Amino acid sequence: MRVLVVGGGGREHALCWGLARSPQVEELHAAPGNAGIAETATCHDVAADDVEAQIALAERLAPDLVVIGPEAPLVAGLTDELRAHGIRVFGPHRGAARVEGSKAFAKELMTRHAIPTARAATFSRAGGEREREEALAFVDELGGTAVVKADGLAAGKGVTLAGDRREAIAAIEAALAGGAFGAAGDRVVVEERLEGPEVSAFALVDAGATVPLALAQDFKRVGDGDTGPNTGGMGAYSPLPWLDEADEARVWDVVSSSVEALRADGVDYTGLLYTGLMLTADGPKVLEYNCRFGDPETEAVIPRLRGDLADVLAAAADGRLDEVKVEASGDAAVSVVLASGGYPGAYETGVEIDGLIAAAAVADTVVFHAGTAERDGRVVTAGGRVLVVTGWGPTVADARERAYAAASAISFEGMIRRDDIAVGSGGSSSERDQRERSPQEKRGSGGSSSERDQRERSPQEG
């Protein structure tokens, strides 16, 4: 099988890492890839969201399967175009990707089908001052605190967790009057803030099946103790040993209801549905949907999966999920992000990274590259989130110890990380950025690995 992975971040490295272990995958490509992905795949300098160029590359490579990692090409319709060219693809079509591409669409879907979620209302720039005044009145109805979300994709920067009326007003004015998020902020969704631990639920979906994959929890704030600004994620772990079976069942019930709601509306969803939920006193409520694998949760989930990842993703693309077996190992995985100084604000790139070989020597770990490049034979930083170090073991504590041991071997100027990922493994009561133990995961909890010899044992390999 020849496989093309679209994207070049830590999530795509984890997908390539898993796909490279499939006995069916004889040829692996990535576009654009990164310095770490280049160790297991042939990389092509094609931007993930350049639909025309991605189609041209796929026509030239003639892959047996294309796996789309990021949300932008999915929302832009890359899946539709690939299918129109007769190419098998894992990832939802443009209409289905609206669950992430439009927060208003997702909220309307939940409201229409009574999916438990936060109380919310949508306001548009087109409504001018009158609409902004209505938005502020709604904030007052919510008691002054609110979550303000740009409707469209805003590169992870479109969500404000307003702790008071002043912050909420500023966020609404910035989007609707100031155009802070461009077209993505032409509409904003204003919703109540919820309290409780967050969980990220990964489910594979095709026309006839919804298959729970894994539960994870990520850490959005840049600083220890959930302090500082929101980021794309500073770490994650899976499974969630603190989540009891009753609450877990409720989570998966909400996920199943979400898929049924899409089907009821005539939306044929095929791919990975990520449901971010908060476990409130009234039960789990949906914070958001993503139309793809989450990041950095994927880096903790993929190493736990048993079986042939290529076979599973191809089966989903073909509508044959009911024919394959998907399960997570009993091991746990913990992923720690190493980021550039200044992230999520301005940061320097092109900084040389030291210690990758030493980190790769730590047993039961893998270093996934998220924002790296190769320069004169050296690996250098090329993004805000640079590396994601995953460790695995029989418990979350074991996995965490291994992840941090490998992470501590790595250094680069200005490097930052959180030192409390998965501490206590007890969930967080803070609302981070609107984001699993599955039925197969009731046997235990575990961790991930660093990219080294593929013959080394991973949870995938039992």
C-alpha cells in the first residue's frame, strides 16, 4: 500500500509513525511533512491547505490511501476533490467538516437535536452596532462571564474565555467591530462558561458505524497549574483512570447521539470525529467538535492502538469499519510538548535542537516532531510547538516518568514546557479551550514513545 499523509505537525508525525508499522504500507509520503517525519516518509514541499497542489501531488503519486491530518484542507474540500479524482481518502467531506469549520453550525446542530451543550447565541458583524449590543446583553444574561468564539477557523486563536464583562466586551468588539479574525470572525458564538473536567473523545465514523477509539485529556494553558494564555495544547495523556464507567458511558452516548444527529440532517460523516466535552454536575456537555484527530492528544492515543492503523483508516474510508477490530492497549501514554520561548505569542525559529539522539535512547518513549526543519544537517525549530515527547507504561505515572526523562534530554535556546502534565491524572476543573478511556480501555492506563527503531516494543505491538 502507498499512503500519503497530508500535514506537517506532531499529529501527522504520530500518524506516520503508526502507519509505518503496518505490514501493508510499503511506501509512505507526507506533504509537507517535517524533519522528524522525513525519517519514515518521503516529504514533499506542498502546503497542507493548497488543495490544487495536493491534488496534483496525489495524481502523480497515485496513493492507495490519503490521510488528511489538519482541519484547514478538510474545511476547504480536499476530501471532495480527491474523491472526485477517484482517490481513496480518510477524512470528512467539506459539508461534514463544517462541524469544526463553523462553530455556529455545530451549535445549531446540537440545539436542534438536543445534544447537551452550553447555552449560547450567535451574533454577526453584518448586524452592526445593534447586533453587538444584543451580544453584550446576552453576556449580561450569562452573568458577565462568557466564552466568545470566532465562528470560523482562526488558527487556534479565536476563543476567549472571558472571566468578566470587560473581557467579554473586548472579545466581541475585537471580532465584530475590529475584524481581529478576518472572515472567521464575521460571526461569533457567545456561550456560558461551564465547570468540570474536560475529556477528548476520539471516534472513528463511517456511514454505518461509530467506533469508540480512545479518551484523552489535554492541557491548554501555557503554564503549570493551568496559568497563562491558551495554546494549541502543551501536553496530553490517555486513558483517564479517574473516569468511572458510568460517566464514560455517558460520554460515548453523547458522541453516538452527535453522529446520529449528523445522519438525521443528511450529513454523511466519514473519518475521525473528535468530541470535546466537559463533565459538569449535570452530566457531559459538548464544548466543540473537531473533524480530525486532535493535537496533542493524537500523540498519546496512536501509540496505544493495537492492530494495523492503515487497515483501520482504509476500512473507514471504504465504509467497512464493521469489518475491522479497533482497540487500545491497556498501557497508558503521556505526551509533553516542548515549545519555543514566547509561544503562543511571537517566537524565534531556526534555533538548533540538541539531545534528540539521547532522548531516542530512553526506553518506551518516542519524540514526535511538531514544528521542525532540517538545516545544514541539523534539526532546527520551525514553529511554536516544536516537539511532542511521549512515554508509555503500565500506568499513567510510569508513562509520565518516561516522557519527562526523554524530554529532559532535549534542549534548545528559549525552550519552554509544562512540568505538570498528567500530575495526579485527576482532570482539571478549569475551562481550557472547549475540547478518553474507551470500552476497550477498562483494563488499565498507559503512555507513548520516541521515534527510534521500529522493532522496539510499543503498546501497538502488545
